[in-house]
Amino acid sequence: MISQPNVGILGLGAIEKPPSGHQRLIAIRSMCYVTLSYDHRVVDGAIAHQFLHKVKETLENWNEPVL
């Protein structure tokens, strides 16, 4: 449930390092599940998809130190 005046909630899961397959190799990679809940009356699904895609690209190409 999203309270007014909010129209969305972005959820970030814990960063985990599970083994994953990529190009016939098994590697340990950092993974984080990102979810977005939003009010469909205000936000179009295509715009929400574009937003999540931009968040994904930003996190994957992060090149600044965190601290």
C-alpha cells in the first residue's frame, strides 16, 4: 500500500554473491534484487521500466568510491 502523496516505493535487497552462469563459465558475482511498486493510476508501466533500467545501468557502471 502506498500512502498519498507518494506514488512509488523502490526496494533494494541485500547484496549477495551467489554463483552464476555466464557464457559457459561459473562465476561469483555481486547481485542485488531491486523492486519497484507504484500507483498505476499515476505512473505508466513503460516509464517505470525505463526508471528501473536507468537504476540498473547506474549500479552496474558505478566507478566512484563509496566512502
